[in-house]
Amino acid sequence: MRSLQDTLYNWLTIKVVAEARPDDKSAQDTMKLFESILIDDHHLKEISVTKEEPMYYVTYIKDGEAQKNRFPIELIDVMLEQIKNEPEKYHNYE
């Protein structure tokens, strides 16, 4: 099992991509995979994201307690920026 921190990082990174590319089936499927890991393996509930320079904040309920993690925006947005800068390398396959 991946650590909670790693899973949140991976989920948030692909969530940003999936929201920017709603027709990208691979991004949507990958986001759902990480969501299921957060819910099924790490037992998180009520997961939400806010973006306030210079961080993304992920809040959730774990074991009945509200918790929050933060991630630098530039670290999370790197994949999306790479896709935007080199779209020819990131085709959307059905």
C-alpha cells in the first residue's frame, strides 16, 4: 500500500489534469483509481481541494477527525504544464 501522502499527491496531480481535460479518458480513469485507493485503503471521507497561492490544500475526514495536507502548486501543476507545453506527446485515446 502506498503512503497516504504519496496517494494524495498522485491523486491531486491527476485530478488537476483530469479537470483541465474532461475528455481525457486515461486521466479520468487514473483519477478514479487514486480516489478509490484514498477511500477504500486509507478510509478517507469528504475529500475536498482548495487552491490558495502558493499551495493546494486537501482536506478530508479520517477516523472521524478532520485533517489537512498541503502541496505546492508548482509541484502539482507540473504534469498539466508539461501537457500544455507539448500537446503532441499527450494524445487523447478513447
